[in-house]
Amino acid sequence: MDLKIYIATHKKFEEPKEDYFSPIQVGRALNDDLGYLGDHTGDSISERNANYCEITALYWAWKNQEYDVLGLCHYRRFFDIENKTDRINDIRFISKNDFAKHRFPKEKINAYLKKYDVILPKPKVSEYSIEKNYGSAHLEEDYRILTDVLGELYPEYKQSWHKVSHFTNKLIHYNMFIAPKHIVNDYCDWLFSILFEVEKRIQLSPYVYQQRVIGFMAERLMTLYFAHHDFNIKYLPILYVKDDSFLHNTPSKRRKMISNCYKNFLFFLATFPKKLKS
């Protein structure tokens, strides 16, 4: 089995030792070369990374690479392949030092894929439905546009989308997966046809966090796609590699960081509607 798992990154990092991993620099078309494989050659959308996030790497791999099984993760987020995390949790924080000793056995992935169709992150549980959760952090109008485009291009998904949007509070985050080629091809063809049309209709935000709107939408669409199809799914928790500055932040420093983020978001809410009218 030709397994390739691409690690989307925009900075240098400590790589896992397994040879099936391949770091890929996202947004390479607009940034200096880090010395990794880039997402900017051949058929690519590298220049749209600010909006599409890690899925510019997915698009590049889908269009330009050969593989039997494809995976996507991040430079600080990896599947907990050995599944040692508490069953209640969807994520486990790990220090850089501990991560350097961590292993991701290929034989365990092979064993999962003999029993399951696809490997996905364990969903995060929200207090609200997926639609309300999106509206609490992002522009509601964009979600309505996404719903319209989905109904126009893939009306057979309407019922599943209604159920996922209004009656589901479990969201698959990070656009991460490990799946065989036939699933990847179908998923990517479906996903990017929707996102390219949505991009034509929305107004992209000038604020850095909200510029990632297409990546955020892709997470909702991933949740929809795998809910709609009758796949046998293995959900795994995520290992999150934290640097020392985060692990040793005092509670007061963390509160200050959260407060600053919240103030920026309030500023976005106060100003963005005005920009839509101008």
C-alpha cells in the first residue's frame, strides 16, 4: 500500500520519523521557500491559501500525486494512531520533547483501513447546532450562501445538510483524514466544486482570522460528506504539539490572550456589516 500523509505547514518544525509523512509548505506561491515540498507547482491553488488554509495542500496532492491511500494533517496536529488518549477527549496536548519520541506505526494504519473505510478526527461537541456554531464565530450570510450553492450543485445533499446544520452539534475539525484514493477523488471533486462557487459569491474579510472562511466551510462540508455517505469510519483523537511558551503560560497570560482575541472579534462584528453596505 502506497501511503502518503502530507503535513501542511507554514513554518519549520520537528518532523515525525516515519517515511510515509511528507511536509508540504502551504501558500508557497506567496512566501519564501522553507526547504519543504511546496503546494505551488502543477495544478494548484497555492495563492489562495489565506482563504483555503490547509486544503491548498489537499488540492495539490489530489491533482498532482499518485498514491493508494492519502492523508492530511498539520505541523502541530497529528492523528493519535495508537489511540492512547482518554476516550472522552477529542484532543491531547503533547510537548515538543515528547512528540520527538512519539511514533506513528504504519501497520496500525493498515489495520484500521482493513476494518474501516476512512480515518477521521474525533468530532468536537458544541453546545449549539453546526449552523448556530458557525454563526456565533463567523458571518451568517456566508453560511446561507454555502447552503444555496450546495442546493444548486448537489440537491441530493439537501436533506442531509438540513439534518447536519440544524440537528447536529458534532463537528469534524482541521480538514484532516486518511482515506483510499477512490474516496479522496470523489470527496475532493465534490468539495472543491462547491468551494470554488462559494468563493465567487462571498465577500472576503480583511481580518486575518475571518479570511480563512473557505477553510472553515470545508470543515462543515467534510462533516456533511461523511454523514451523507454510508462509510464505516474510524474516529481517532488528535495529538496537538504545543511549544514551551504555551505550555508554561500562566492562567493570567492565557486570559489576556483570549480577551484580546475577543476584542478583535467584536471589532469585526461592529465594522464588517458596514463594509458590506459600502
